[in-house]
Amino acid sequence: MSKQFILLTAAKNEEQYIGEAIKSVVSQSAHPLAWFIMDDGSTDRTAAIVQEYAGKYPFIRLHSAGERQGRNFGSQYKAISAAVEMAKSLDFEFMAVQDADIAPERNDYYESLIRMFTENPKLGIAGGYIYERSEGKWLCRSSNAADSVAGGIQMFRRKCFEEIGGYTPLFLGGSDWLAQLDAKMKGWQISALPEFPVRHYRPTSTANGWRRGCLQLGYLDASFGTHPLFEVFKCLRRIKVKPFFIGAVVRFWGYLWWKCTKPGPLIPADKVVFLRQEQMAKISNRFKRSAGSPG
């Protein structure tokens, strides 16, 4: 099979940022075989901007994904899944998701990722580290981790994506998280790489206000069955990140509210068990490293 890749993007009212995303792709040393941009009911100039670039770059394909009210993660991944269906007949080995407000810094980003996949046949998902702007500076996002690729910049080996059944649309979000969980359970490796910085122009979970965003992150963690101890550590790690202490408190409140008012996790029990085992192993490893550090 060829070493070509396809690119998938769902866009909803992204006229402010989608130009940056498109520029980052057309300047790449390796262009996608096809880039499916799904306009998800935009009411601004998003579609017009994409169409302008599509006239210059034939691999850009603009499609309508229907219309949704507000920003809905489940609808976003339904749009991505629709793009996957359109691409099935194409000859490609890799597929990548790039959000409409995200842009890789390096011009060899996709070429380098494909090289990594080629060198490691067990690699199922890969991507760069997310950077977000704060007070005029691009800073590494605190939630970046070597074994977890942000959903807005995930690149899959096609075989891996098909083995896990693709994305499962979830109203609260987390389709990207579930895809990684499924991939790990099937023995695929996941690698996020700090040497491949990716700019995220809209700060995480701020599209509908930071309070609602923090609450939704707490709901999401609880809906996946995150271990309470791991959630405590997760929130503590984010105290130094804007909106600082109050954001961590709001997130933990969202987690507790879900735990107290909902019947349980939204994902199957075997996946909750796998996730919690992984989370507790991370906590254990962190304590071991701390204990081994020179005093």
C-alpha cells in the first residue's frame, strides 16, 4: 500500500482561525491525498474561506456536514466519521485529524510522522504536543503527555483506526480519548512528541466560556470512570494553569456532580477497568520517581 495519508477536519464558525490551519497544511513538505473539510453548519465565512483555498489546491475538498446547534462534540465526530466514509475507496495508509483552529509549526510535520509510523509497525496513533498562547507567548499545554495525543491532531495508522471501529460520537466529548483507550487495549502503541509543536489558537474548553468548559471536563472524566484519586491529582496539576485554582475547583465539582447524580460511566465496564489500572500505574510511577529523586 502507498504511504499516502488523508486529512479530516470538522469546522463550525471558524473564520477567525481556519486560514491559519489551511496555511499550515499547504506549506507542508508532504500534502495529503485528500483533505476533507466538513462545514458543520457554519453561519460565518468559514465555507467561503475554505472554498477560496480549494480553488488553488485540488486536494482540499469542502463538504457540508449538515447543521448543529452550538458546539457539540458528538456532532463534530459524526462529521469526521462521514468524511471517513467518503475516503474509504481511496488508497491511503494513514489518516489524520486536524482541528480547524490548530496548525503544526513544522513544515515537515506530516512527513516526519509518516516516517515514524514506517519505522515502528506497532505505532497506531501519533501526533505533536499542543501549545497555547498566554500573554503573547506560545506555551506547552500542561496536559500534554507522551502516551496521549490530543484529539485535534491525532494521526492514525489506517489498520489501527479500522480495528477499533473508528470514532464513537459522544455528546460530552472524549471520542478521541476512547479511540486511544481502544487502541491500547488492542496492543497498539501511542506516541505524542514534544519535538513537534502544534499551535492551538483557541484555548482548550473556552468556546462556551471557561466555567462551562471546566465543568464539562469534570463531567467527561467522571463519564469515563476516572479513578477519584487520579482526578484529585489531575486537578491539582492544573492549579497553576489559567484560570488557576478556581478552574481546578470547578472541574472537580463537575466530576463530583456527575458521580453523585448519574448512574455511572458511559463506557463499557472492561474499558473503565483498563483505564483505572492505567491511571493508578501512573500515580504509582510518579511516587516512585519522587522517592528516587535526590533530596
